[in-house]
Amino acid sequence: MSKNNVFDVLIVGGGVVGACVLNKLTRIGKKCLLIDKASDVATGASKANSGLVHAGYDPKPNTLKAKLNIRGNKLYPKLCKRLGVKLDKCGALVLGDDETQLDNLYQRGLENKVYVEKWDRKQILEKVPDLADHITCALYARDAYIVSPYFFTISVADEAVLNGAKVSLEEDLVSVEKKDDIFEVVTKKAIYYAKQIVNSAGAGYNEVAKLLKAEEYPLEFRRGEYFVFDKIKDFNVPCTLFTMPTKLGKGVLITPTIDGNFLLGPTSTESDTQTKVTSEGLDEIRNKAQLIVKNINFRNAIRQFSGVRVISGDDFVVEKSKVADGVINIAGICSPGLTSAPAIAEMVTKLLGFSLKEKENLKLLKKRVLFKELSKAKQIQLCKENKNYCSIVCKCEEITKGDVIEALNRPIKVASVDAVKRRCNAGMGRCQGGFCFTKVVAQIIKERKIAYEQVKKENRGSEVCLSDIREVNND
Amino acid sequence: MIKTDCLVIGGGPAGMSVALSASQNGSKVVLVERDEVLGGILNQCIHNGFGLHYFKEELTGPEFAYRFRKMVEKDKNITVLLNTLVTKIEDQKVEVVGSVGRETIQAKAVILAMGCRERTAANISLCGTRPMGIMTAGTAQKMVNIDGKMPGKDVVILGSGDIGLIMARRLTLEGAKVHAVLEINPTSSGLRRNIMQCLEDFDIPLLYRHTIFEVVGKDRVEGVYYGQVDENYQPIQSSKKFLPCDTVVLSVGLMPEMNLASFVPVSRVTNGAIVNEYYQTSKEWLFSCGNILHVHDLVDNVALEAQQVGKFASLYAQGKLPLQSKPIEVAHTKDFGYVLPSVVYEGEGEVEVKFRLKNKVVKKTIVAKCNGVVLDKKFVLAGVPGEMLKLSINKNGAVGKIELSVE
């Protein structure tokens, strides 16, 4: 082991938290490696959630959740601007029919120093004309934002790589030994050396903690199911609409997404780590939707998905391991995890014993601008310069071949159809990849110079085809 | 800006046929196709059974497309723009991206001929995980017939639409084992000949009133829980069984997608535009034909319909379409799925009305009446919802409303 091969910090787990930690540590000049077993970053809870940057009125004051949520919320606008990631400051309303409940929530908001207002039905109706009849009041939180959770995570990780960090995917941890204050991390692919290790493995936290001989925590998994709606504007939802828990139980939320769709959900069911949708879950959402706005037409739903949140007690765990020196434990990052991630990164940086001061002359990520987002004049010009932009791959989302090529040539190199989808929205429209799936596969083959059989939908084991025709052995 | 008389969107059978007809009726035509070749979905339908009505011989999909393509290529009044996608339609101006770069095309008449798309897993709220191996029959067909790749070797097909039936046979011929075709309805929407030639000949079971309850598998499909449904299409849990497989092929219906022209009223039944006798939508310059108007049973019928519409659009572009007289509503009893067009105009001559039955009928007569007077009737020996039927109505003297009924 030469000195050059030793990473200052090795991060296990490439969700939004791991990516933010990687980004921050790289920016203060540390040599870092992030490993993940998946074929892309943001394939767990970070890709399947509501995509909300919470204002912070909700968490119990003085908890880690409250502190990190509020700090994270403050960090987002600047961070997204730097990364060129869209953030819509649309605000949020928490709808209800009980003034006392509203008062409690309002007080909590004030305690957490979040900008909140109390609204009556008339005020809400001005913003939300299709409001359900029973709603009488709402808490308005000005500083609630929407963001693409996966594109944010990808961009955070990409920016780190651009500035010298290393991301290695499809890594399986075998063993971790500490020798002379240096961790020897053995994976099925390679041996890595690191001075400190951050466990941000999400649902896999305990498996990693075991290898690190660090604290394990009882983890609870909760599945949240969602409907995604087409961009057709049947009804007007200009901001995130939550519902207060009522006699009828905990409600669901409806929110615009940064791409112009709507999300409706989530349920919250005790589960294993399987991300599946169930008829019970979908029915629950269908029933509860009426308690928010009227006239939701489920014929316009273009997808249903679920994500699994990892919960460890009432609060987040972000701490220095007391039993494994040099290890940082991050566990139970459920909601508001996406919001808190940049703040968790700062906290981890301090726990690792570093200052938050960033290096100078860091590189900026090239801002993603999809062809469809350009003005007509710029589209005409781009088409003349590069024929790839004249060729539309995904017709529902109007994604060009040029957009797909850009997606495949970002700092982190990916080779799966879903990874392309998360980077440029190809396949995210109403036909759900019916037309573009094989076209995206063809582009991956070309850019990565791999065989058809090596292209995956998502992770290892999800290869898009088995063989050429007539080579199937079905004995 | 490109200017033309008629702009046809879509270069499949409907688009090629409508373009040829518009040209033959004296118009300059621009035909826009998003793919690299004309032919649309026919290019991947390498099985036979096409052209029996139109060409009076049995052709494969690519052969059927080839005949039209040759005619289009020879026609000097038709300009074909390949690799070109329409992104917006607004007041006779159409925005495109493609081989001509980023352009605007202005046309006197615009004809929608984009075909339809397959309904997805989301459209039927398919439960379970989202691994590799769940795909529409069309995607599976493209992988096998165009890319030469096998999507899987142990297959369950959900839905018995024609493409699903065709793919059951196709995948079997390529070495896969198709374990079952599950159909939630008591009858299949697929053609009888396809059920015989694609399933029965290969001993593939077709289970009516069955559906998938849940797809299982993390990265790759590992199997499905399936079973029977009751009269309300609710799963009967006691019938639930597990069937290991690596691929789920969906053939759960086709639907026109009118998002490009969302400004015109659409039928809740066909999902296509509501049109009059001349196949004009609510915008008189915007015409519709083929599967974007209503999903057809046979490509031959698509080509024939498009041929009629090409004439109307061409006449309109030249200002020669007959002035519209008083409208007559075309109504129908509950025995019909839909009747099209929904409006015809008072005057002389015959008008062709197309319809689909809601349920199977045996030895019945379809009657078109106006104020109690029978205008036309047709005896049906055995009519099924899967089949598109036609009736020629002599509209002389008809006013107000024509109603179709089954007697």
C-alpha cells in the first residue's frame, strides 16, 4: 500500500446523503471514494420519494431532524444554483379542518423559526380552486421547494467526480480490517485503503455496520406508494398540498414535480425492502385523494411506484461510532432526509474532524439544458450544429438523441436504461418507454461500446435481453 | 417555413394512404414520419394476414408497407420528411424537429395519422415490483423482429389482444416457453384466426377471467401471482397461484394518443377525436384517420378509411369541400360501443357509418332509422366487438337524428 492509494474517506452508499458527503469532502480538498452495490447512484430511497425540500415546520423542535431540515432547506437554493439543478420555490400548504391542530402546527413552525402563515378557506381557494369541500384552514409554508431527488443526487455526485472524487459502482463489500490506523476495504472488485469510513448505506446500513464492527440499529422499513400523473392540466395544483392527520387517518399529499407532472401519495406501510405497489396501497391513495382536491382523473396516471424509507427510532442517527474508531454512522434517514442531506454532509465533515472551508478554483458542472427547454432560435441553431439534436428518441418527453448522448457522458458513466431516464427523462412520459426503450438501449451500446446483452434496465441481473434469437436453451 | 396544401402526420399505413389520396385529388402533400423509414408498426409485424381486403392477397406487414412506400416514393406531389417529429400543432402551423432541423410547416389542411400506442402496466395499475422483463407486446416484438434479441425464455402474456397472440407464437417459434395467456375479460378482443393459429396450434393455454395479481422479482421478473377475477373484475384470492417466469408481455389494449391535438374534443370511448362526415375534428382544417381516430381491426380498413379522408382533406385545402348544410346527429343504442362519424350533413347521397358492437350478437339486423323511417339495414350472422362493421346509409331526406339499433 503506497500513500497515494489511501483515501482520506471512503463512503459506503450512494444515496443523496452519501453523495452530499462525497461532494462536501471533495470540496474541502479530501481524497474520497464512494462505493455502491447498485449500477448508479440514487437507486434506493433517493430515487423514490416525494421530491420535496421541506420548510421545517414539522419536526419536533431541537431534534436532529429539525436542525438538519432547517439547515438543509437554507443550503438548497445556493447548492441547486451552483449545480444547475432546477428548484421550484412553490411553497406548501398543510390542509385541515381543525383549527386547534392548525394552531399546534403553527406554533411548532414558529419554534423552528420557519416562515409560516395561517390561511382560511377563502385564501386557500384563491391558490387551489379545486379544493376538497371539508377543508377549512391551512398552514402555509413559504420556504418549501420541489426538486428532482434523483437528478439532484446525480448532480451532487457528478460535481464531486468532476473535482477529483472517485465513484465506483457495482461494488460488493467482502471485508473491512483496520491495520495501522488504515482501513483495508476488500470488495469483489478491488482492495481499497481509507483513513476513515462513512456508512451511508441506507437500507443496507446494518450489513455494512457489521463488517465495520460498528453500532447496529434496529431498522424499520416503511413502504410509500405513489401515483405519477401526466402533464395534462386537469386541475390546478400550484404548490405542495399536505393534509393534516384527521379522524380519517393520516392523509396523502399531492405535489407538482419539477418536470411538470403530479405526484400523489405516499402510503406508509410497514414492509420489507421490496419496492412494490399493491392494490391496497393504490386504493388507499385513490380514496384519500378526494380529501385534498376534487376531480382527480386517474385515467391520467402514467405510473405507480413505491419507495422504502428506513426508520431508526424517532430521530436521525448521525454520529461518530463509539466502538469503531474512524467510522461515521448515518442511519434511519427517512423524511426529511432529502432536505437534510446537505446539512448532514456538513455535520459529517465536522465529525470527521475537518473544517467546512472549501478549496478555491473548484470546477463547475455543465448545466443540463434539455433540447426541449431551449428557445426556438437556439433549437434551430443547435440542430444546424449537431444532427443528434434533430433526432427525437423519446416522443412523449421530446428527448433528442443529443440529450441522451449528453446523459451518457456526464462524469459518472452509466450503462442502464433507468440511469439514462433519470439523467434526461427519456422514457418518463405517458407511454413509459414503449417507443424509446430499444432506442435508448441502442444509444447505450454505442456510447459504452458494449453488447446488447450487457445493457441493463437498472442493476446487475436486470439485463435487457438474454441472447440473440434462436439461441435460447429451454430444456 | 415550409408551405403545403396538406400536411400528414405519421407515415404508417394511414399516413401513406391519406397522402396518396390527397395527392391524387390534386394537393401538394408533406408527409412527416418520426422513424427512419415509412411503414410505421407494419415494419415489425413480420407475420402474414395483411392485405386480404385491400390487395386481395395475403401479405406480411413489411410487404404491405413496401407496396404503399413504393407508391408514395413515385408520387411527385408528396414530400416525405423522415426522422421528423411533430412537437406542436397550432392554427394550421405545425412545429417539427428532424431531418429538416427545427422547422415550422404551414398547411391548409392537417391530417392526424399517427396511429395509436399500447396501454402500459400503469394504465392497468399492474401490482408488484418493477423489474426488467415487464414489457408491452410491441416492445417485445421490436426486440425480436428488428433487433434480433430474445427478451426472455419463460413468458406469461397478460391480455389477449392481437399483438399479444402474435407474440405468443413468435416467442414460441424462437425457443421461449409461453406458459399462459391471461385474459381478464370473458372474451378475447383478438381475432378468432389468431387465437387458433397462435395459441391453439401451439397448445398455449388461454385463461379467460384471469389476471396477474402481483409481479415478483427484484432485478428480473421471477414470477407472477395470478388467478381468477369475479364479475366485477375483482381478484378472487382463493384462486391465487404462483407461476415462475422471467418475462411478462402486456397486450392490454391500444389507445390513440391525442396530446398533440388536445385542443379538440375527444370521445371517451375511442379516445380519438370526435369527427363529422368528412372526418374533420372541431377545427375544420384538422382531419383524423386510422388508429389515431379509432383503433381498427385490420390494416386494410385503416388504408381504406385514410383513402376517403385524403380526398376530403384535399378538397378542403382547395376550398372545394361541400359547404356544410344542417347537421344530423348519428346516435346509437346501448348495443354499440361507438358509431363514427357522430355528425353527418343533410343532403343527397350515401354516407358510410362505422361501428363496433358492445357485445356479441347472433343473427341480428343492424338498422339505421330517422324519425321511424328505416334508411338502411344489415343482417349480421355473428358479430363480435373485436370486428369493425360498416353500414352505408342513404341520407336523402334525413333530418335531425339518425339512430342505429340492433333488432
